[in-house]
Amino acid sequence: MLETLGFHWPSLIVYLINFTLLLLLLYVFAYKPVLRMLDQRSERIKASLDAADNAREEASKSQQDTQNQIKEARLEGQRLIEQAKKLSEKYRLEEESRAKEDANKLIARAREDIEREKVAAIREVKDQFSDLAILAAEQIIKRTLDQKTHSELIAQVLKDGEKLGDSK
């Protein structure tokens, strides 16, 4: 009955054997290499993903390290700024103290100069006064003192004193 349908048993068996051999050959020479290639590709993809994850973790660590270094650098910068402020304040105080000291020395020197000039002026006034006194005494000796003579004598002494002051 199968023969009426066009099935021939010996041909069918040969076809089945050929088909099985073909499947076996394809399994050995095509399917296994394709599976092996797919497994290798899968392993490479997995390795690439692992490497990407490692790179991401390293980048995250590197970024964290960079953030820490920036934070440390900021702290160091602030510390250096504070140190510079302290040094500048110390320098300012030293310079201010030195300037006050110099000013006090100048003031003391000026006072000494003033005192010397004062002594010299007093000496000069004393010298002029003694000259005037001597002049007045000479005039007194020359004249007798009455009211008129006394007034004339004072006028004469003042006049002579002006001449002495102008000549020095």
C-alpha cells in the first residue's frame, strides 16, 4: 500500500541512512564548530563585559581618588593661605613696631635738637642781656639819674640793644 503511494522501502532506508550520515557529518563538522565558535564568542563577550565592569570600577575608584586629592589640595591651599595671613600679620606688626621705634627715635632726636637750640638761644639772650646791662651801667655811670635822664637812658639802652641785635 505504501508502494502505491510511491514509497519504496529500500530507497527509504537508503535515504534515511544518507540523511542520518548527513546529520552526523553536519553535527561533527558544522554544528560542533559553530557551537564552539558561539561559545568562544560568548566567552569573549563575557570577558569584554567583565573588563568593562572592571574599567568602570577602576574609573569610579580613580574618580574618587581624584576627588580626595582635590579635597586634600583645597585643604592644603587653605592651610597655606592661613599660614600666609599669619605671616603677613606678624610682618605687619613687626614693621609697625619698627616704625614706632623709628618715630620715637626721631622724636627723641628732635627734642634733643630743640633742647640744644633752646640752650643756645638762652645763652645768646643772656649774652645780649649782659651786653645791654653793661651798656646800661655805662650810661648810668655817665649821667646822674633824674626822671628825665632815666627815661632818656631807657630809650638809649633800647636803641643800642636793637643795634646790637641787628649786628649779630
